[in-house]
Amino acid sequence: MKRILTLLLILLPFTQAPGREYHVTTSGSDAADGSLQSPFRTISRAAQLSLPGDTVTVHGGTYREWVDPLYGGTDDANRILYRAAEGEVVELKGSEPVTDWKKGKDGVWTAVLPNSFFGAYNPFADRIHGDWFVDLGRVHHTAEVYLDDVSLYEVERREIVARTDTLIKSRRDPEGSCLMWYAEVGATETTLYARFGTADPRRSRVEVAVRPTCFYPTREGVNYLTLRGFHISQAATQWGAPTAEQIGMVAAHWSKGWIIEDNVITNSRCSGITLGKEYSTGHNLWGQRGFDGATEYNEVIFAVLRKGWDKRNVGSHIVRNNEISFCEQAGICGSMGCAFSEVCGNHIHDIWVKNQFDGPEIGGIKFHGAVDAYIHGNRIHRCQKGIWLDWMGQGSRVSRNLLYDNFWMDIYYEVDHGPMVCDHNIMLSDMSLWDMSEGIAYVHNLMAGYVEAVSQGRYTPYQLDHSTQVKGLYFITCGDDRFYNNLFCRVTGGAHPYGLDTYAGATVYAEGNLTCTDPEVRLEESPDGSVFLTFLPKEPVPSGKKVDTGVLGRVRLSGYAFEQADGSPLPFPTDFLGRDRNQDAPVPGPFEQSSFTRLKVW
């Protein structure tokens, strides 16, 4: 009888009629009924009541809270929609304002906060840590201090804040910055020391990040949520290793079918959006036990499979048309929870620009286990790495992305076993591609930077076709790649390998590619956000080769074909701009034209 009653209590909320709309305003009350005439004050109140088919409409203003949705939808037709009211700016912040600043004789401003200000979580006492985190020889905290939406630099000692001759140089501030902070956490209070340059913090907006996330369900399996149109910022997020629970400013927490769209996501201490794993299958396992990282991650993978990692339960998210910026780890990251997902139309920029810590989990998009993921039509620049698919990218497709001005490379495939497809991308950074994988088809790309291929001795998984289930483990031999109809740019006297030079001795199938020496390649960013590309080669561009699933064949290791995620053949009928291609004699590169001046690409 007790088990029956428990089941009834679980099912009871879903017996109500769906389709209700709740409203939230900054002048509302959580004691209200959530109607337009009597709205709630917090998004969190609506998140505790919303059921499949319901809509939460949030009206203009600033909401400082961690939204923890209690329920999810049941399928695509019965979602729970969280949306900003049309035409209204809705800010969801992980920060709180601090106004009581006092200036010392040394020019340092001080604010003393009772520890009760932070509740159960004080980020000024919480160190950034985790597997593969590199602290560069000092302590870092998840806290952050913002002056008019610009983050200050944390320094490691109080006396540094008082020095006027110390300029912190970074990619964000190449000329140096004196905007810095330090914190001392005592038994009852936290003291902040800050230098604000010429600004007076009593007349400016100063905020401190206090919440570890902004939108994250503490329960797993809160499926089919849509988050639309919010400005989300200033969370004290923790480092998200692939062996750990990954909690970004917006985090899906081991669920299925989220749509995250049309949001502005900025100023996360670590990551903006995470589609990652949960806690029980290992949390920073490498740091706890100390075996080699590959062994630890393989163990995590099998634990996740036992927990039910497959298409029925996890992944299949859509992340589209967001602007994501000023995160110091990743714009979007995810370990295994990103499988079967689509990431498209996002503008991701200024990731890891303060350069205060490091680690091999940093990039515009950083995915582990991106099985059958489709990453296309994104603009990614000023990131440490652009798109980084690490482990188990089988079946993924990276297509029609615009990548430039990234600090290390545009696209990085690390220890993946194919088949995978990389097509119609524009890669303009100094390093276009780092290939530490095998079984990838590179088709109709423009690679203006150098290319590097490396073999790897780690044994990493490959899957059954279009599945998360592991078929076997093998090391990377650096080969079995296909290169068809790509444009490579070679710089006269350059010190790096361009084009296919790096694959000497490897098994590579190549046809229809063209290497251009010193072409004119110019990118222009206009004030309205448009981007224009000029490409003028010095030599004629001959026709390329017709490419489809039949031409690409099957990869050596898994034996599977290059095809779409639904198993249908893979055609390349259109170019970067969606224009029809000449199927029998296509032009190499992303465009069905061999040269152009000021072509709009974003």
C-alpha cells in the first residue's frame, strides 16, 4: 500500500490539465496565483508549479535567482516553455549588488559583507578545481566582481591590489588593466578589496557572483524544457571536467530534449551552457584516485552506460541562435549528455580572454561523446579553441561554421574514431585544424591556417553505429581520413605544415583539393554585426570531385559508412550559403564560386 501511495504522489502533478501560462514580474508576489493580473515575483516560484504544456512568461527586469525546475515536459508536443516576454529585456543573474564601498588612502576600495549575505554558498571561499584544471601556480575562486558588467581580475595577494604599477595583461586587455580584486573570508564576514581604476563604485554598478548557476534542475531527467530570450549572466560556476558533474550558467543535468534558444549568455566564471554528465558516475575521478586520465575516463564511460546513456534517455538537445561570450572555460561544453544534439546559429566569442587559469577543457564548443551531434552555422572567434570534439565523436557532423581569430586552432578532433564529417567550414585562424583522430571526411572546407596531424597511443572507445554502446577500444593511428574538394592556403616561407603535408606516411584518400599560395583572404566585421569575406587566389581553381556516401566509403576500424544521423545517404547539394552546387563538377571550397570580393558570410 505504501508503494502505491508513493506512486500516486509522483503522478498526481501530471494529472492536471496542461496549457496554463504563468506570468512573472519584478513587482509580483510569490503568494499570487501567477496570472497576468496577479503575477509571481520569482521565476523559481513558477518553476515549482509548471507542468507539461505550460508556459512561464517572464516580464522585463532583473531577476537574481537560481531557477531549479521541478518538472519537465513529456515530449516535443508537451514541453515546458520559459520565455522572456516579447520585446522586453529579462535579465537572470547569478550575482548580487554591493554598494557599501569605502576608499582607503592607498586607493583601494573595501567592502565588508556578512557571510549570511551568501547563504549556504560563499564563492569567495570556493576554489576552482577539478580534473585537468591548471591553476598556473596560484589559487582561483569561483567568485567574480563586476564593474558595469565587466569582470575584474582576481589577484593572489592583498598587497597586489594596492600597487599602481601592476598592469594585468591578457587577450581581453593587451595593454594591461588595473581592475582587480582580492577577498579575505573570515568566520563571520568576507572582506573584499578592489581597485576600480578611475570609477567610483558608489556611483557605478558593482555586482559579485554568488550563485553557482542560474538555470539548473537539481533533479536528473527534467526533460523537454525550452529556455528562450533571456539575458543570463554572472554566475560563480565551477570547472566542468568531463569526469565530473558539469554545471554551467545554464545546465541540462542529464536530461533529454532541451531547447536553449535566442538567449544572451555572458560572464560565467567557467562555462556558459553545459550539456554534461551527472555526479553519481564519478566526480573528478582522476583527481581522487590518480590513475592516468584515459583510464579514469574510460571507467566513467562504462559507469554512464550502466546508468542508461542512450538516445532514449539523454541528449537530443537543441542549442541555437544564442550569443555566448566572456566565459573563462567554455561557451558550450558537455560530456556525453551532448550526444544526438544540434548546435546551430550561435555567436560564440571571447572565451578564455582573461587567461588567468588554463586546462585542456577550454573552447568555444568543447564536447566529449558527441555521438551523432550536428554542429553547424555557428560563428566562433576569439576563443582558445573554436570547436573541440574530444573522445567518441562518432557520427558527428561539423558543417558551415565560420571560425576566425581563435588563439590556438579553429577545429580540434582529439582521439575520435570515425566516421565523422567536417564540411563547408571557413577556418581562418593561424591554425585551422589539429587532427588527433581518424576516420574523418573533410569536404569543401576553406583552411587558411596550417594543419597538423598527430597519432595517439591512448585506447579510446568507438561505438556501434548511431549508438552510444561501445563496440571496442583502439588507439589513434592518424589516418583513414578523406580530403575532398578543400581549399588550403599556403604562406610563403611559413614554418608550419599546410594542406596535406602533415599526413606524410599516413593513409589518406584525397582528390579535388587545391592549395593556393599567398591568396588574398580578408575578413571584415561591420558595426551591424555582419561579416564579409574576400578570397582572391592567384591561380585558377579547377573543378572538384563529386562526393557522396558512396565515394567516402567506410572507415577502417568500425566498418561504418559516412552517412546522416538517421542512416540515410550523405549528399552535399548546396554550398556554405545554401546555393545549389554543380554535383558533377563542384568548385572546391565552401562556395560554388572560385573567387569573390566582400561576400557576406554572417
